[in-house]
Amino acid sequence: MFLDVPDLFAQLVAILVALQFN
């Protein structure tokens, strides 16, 4: 599960950044 965590966080960060730059 620990290996999947980085991917999930990366996706969440990408979404947050996209929302902030909108």
C-alpha cells in the first residue's frame, strides 16, 4: 500500500495546483 500512496498524493497535488492556478 505504501507504494501506491505517492501516486495518490501526486494526483491530489496536481488537482489542487490546477484549482489554484485556475
